Amino acid sequence: MAPRVLISDKLSPTAVQIFKDRGVEVDYQPDLGKDKDKLFAIIGNYDGLAIRSATKVTEKIISAAKNLKVIGRAGIGVDNVDVPAATAKGVIVMNTPFGNSITTAEHAIAMMFALARQIPEANASTHAGKWEKNRFMGVELTSKTLGVIGCGNIGSIVAERAIGLRMHVVAYDPFLSAERAVDLGVEKVELDELFRRADFITLHTPLTDKTRNIIDISAILKMKKGVRIINCARGGLIVEADLKAALDSGHVAGAALDVFEVEPATEHPLFGHPNVVCTPHLGASTTEAQENVALQVAEQMADYLIKGAVQNALNMPSITADEAPRLTPFVKLAEQLGSFAGQLTEEGIKGIRIEYEGDVAGMNTRALTAAALTGVLRPLLQTVNMVSAPIMAKERGIQVSELRRESAENYDSLIRLVVITDRERAVAGTVFADGRPRIVEIKGIKMEAEFAPSMIYVTNEDKPGFIGRFAGLLGDAGINIATFALGRHAPGEDAICLVEVDGEIPAELLAEVQAIPAVRQARALTF
């Protein structure tokens, strides 16, 4: 029986034909995504769901999708898909991360021009029969400083276009290396310096816990008077009330917004403001981009449903069916080692080296390296997956290398991940006979610990009394310890503590642990 795919948003007719040509039965209902009750009623009949942004794939929808195997998002953002719920149900979530990058970058440039020359207001005035030439005094872009927040795939295209306009570009991106900045022709700076120097600021970063509200009143007050702000990324990056206040006061000369905190935005305090240009989330809306992402998602979904091939999956590694049973535990190990390193690294990453020792050195290390990079990058780039991670690392100038050794000293297989900033720090792990990954070494200190959903990582001086005070703080806070792993270089020297706990770790508890005299670092980790 042929697999069935429901298309619940508008998608190119060519995409529909790709499904049919590959032997997939297609039900094209482009307006269904707006009717969540009807979608809930019929989703159980389909193996695949192809969407854009209108369809909201909630946990409730996924719970009713008894036959669903894959969700394909034509575009990069998956804000409208409950990925954890899909993962728990065994449903693959795919996106098309690179099909609309040029279109979005061009829209940001167009918004910058419109803002600089007040084109929308001047257009409306002229259409109204007025001739207000003196009212619309714009500014040149030439020789101005453009601050790019997020210099990945889209941000780097914006930077290149801006340099072509003879602008000076400063960029803030924790993953942007000095070498990559030189290649792009941009000046890498810290965020406060970008705020201080930029005449125009454009946002090209995903919405994460670290980037949410990155532009608020405290950030705006660091900017020069007369700055202009462009956002074609995600609405939650800007505190909209703070932006309105700054526009009203004149500190911000203008803003161009393609995205809003709540969408669709049919009413908004900034609508009608004379110094604000607004568009309805058009960043990816060109004929070329719509066609590209539609064709790409159809090909990816059809290949999975017919052949079992996985591409651009956010919640599943790209592994062939033949190698899956042996490789999957090591993919999980590599990604968790990467996540461990990524959560603990705050400096700009210059390089990542993955060392494979023993039996694992003869496996598909390309997939393993992609998994490790995914783990490292995910804390800041939540949509990264095994396919896009190597490209995103390259775009940020992160040098990635592999080292293989046929034998491992103490284990049948060992993976060691080394993060290179201004120094090198390593974490190593293996897979035991039970198929579960373990950490066996951190920064050269031998220890053994399983990965767990909620953990506390502490580095400290090896002094008497630390463990008692640490455990006491957890007990006083009602935090139950599940496992407790310790390691040290030598008596009285550097020591590491990795503790699995039940439940979330309050920030105030972490601050109390950090305040213990022997503690150098205390971090909460999630896996």
C-alpha cells in the first residue's frame, strides 16, 4: 500500500507532482492547516504531513497521528511544530534549512533601504496627491556602519551585500571565528561594541533562551542616537514596548520589522508609527524561495517514505538502514559529548577535534562528527541538525578535524571531543555492552557517569568538606541526587563532580553552589 501524505498548507504544484512521481499518494488541502479541529480528526489517516507556517502541529495533533512517520516543514523555522512531542511519538521532523536564505537576506537589505529613504511613507504621501519633498529627508547607506547580530547563513549574505554597498560591517556571533570574519570582510566585535558603533542594526539569529529579548531598553540605551533597527528573523528578539518607547523619544530613528512577537499581527502598537516599516513575515516569500523549499521538502519526505533515507531531520541522525543498529548508540554518544561541551563553552570556538579510538574508528565517522557538531552548536542554534551542522560550523570558520586510532587504551571504542578556544578542553566517552553512552573522561580527569536529563557539573579544588556542603545545599533545596560521579587529577588538585538530579535545578541553588569557597565553576546541564 502506497504511503499517504497530507499537504495542509499552500505548496507548489510541482511538489505535489514529485510526491506522485515517487509513488506517494497525496491529499492536497492547502487551507486545512487553519482548521485545527478538522486536522485533528483526519491526521490519523496519513503517513506524512507537509506544512509551511500556517499549520500548528501541537502535541494534541501528534497524539492523534497514529500512523504519522514524518513531518516536513517547507522552510527553516519549526516554531509551529512540537518537536519533543513528535520525537516521543517516533515521528521524524524535517525542515529545509537553506532554500530561502538568499530571499530572506535580500528582504533585510530591501527593508534597510526602505527605512533609510522613508519609501513607504513617501509612497503613500505621493499617492495621496501630496508633494512633500522636504518632509522625507533620508540618509545614505554608503559609509554607514551596519551591525549584524548573527553571522550565519543569512547574516553572512546580508554582510556581503552590505559591503557591496560600501558599508562598514561589524558582526556579533559567538560562533564566528576571526578567520571567517576576515574572509567575509567584516569586523568581529562584542555585542556592546556593536550597539555603540552601529548606524543600522540587523538581526539574523534564531530565537533561543540566550537571544530572546536581545534588544531591550538596556541594549537600546547603549546604541547611538539615531540608530535604525531591522528585524527579519524572529519577533521575540526585540522587546516591542521598549522599541516603541525609544522610537517615540527619537533615540531610535526608525525600525523595519518583518516579524512580530505574536503572529499574525493584525493589531500592534507600532502600526501607523511614521518611522516604522512593517511587512507580514515576507522574508522567505519569493517565487524562487517558495519553489525551492517546496520541492526540497517533497523530495526529502518521499525519499524517507519510499527508501528510508533521512535528510535534514531535526530529531534523527542521517544513517542508512544497514548501519543503524551498530552506529546509533555511538551517534547518541557523539551528540551528547557535543552537547556537554557546547553547554559549557562560552568563548568563541576556533576549532573542534573529534578523536575516534578502537572499533568506532572504522565506523561512519562522518555521521558521528555531524552528530557531535550538532550537540556543540545546538545551545545557540536550535534548528541545527546532522545535515546542516557541518555547513554551519564551516560558515562560522570553525575548523573541524578527525583523528582515528585503530586501538583504544582502556575500551573497545572511545570518542574524545576537543573544543579549541584560546585553550583546549576535552571530554571523552564510550558505549558499554548495554548500549548506553557513558562519560569516562573530562579535561583529562578519569571518571564514569551516564548522561541524564538534568545534571549539575562542578569544578573545584579537592578540599575536605566540599562534598558535604554541596550535598547539603541540594538536600536543603529538596533536590534528590540520583547519581554522583567524582574525579580528580591528584589529592588537593583540580577535581570534577558530575551529579544527576531529579527535576529542574533552580538558578538560586546554582548560585549557592558557586559560592562554596572551593568551587570554580557550577553549571546546570540538560540532555
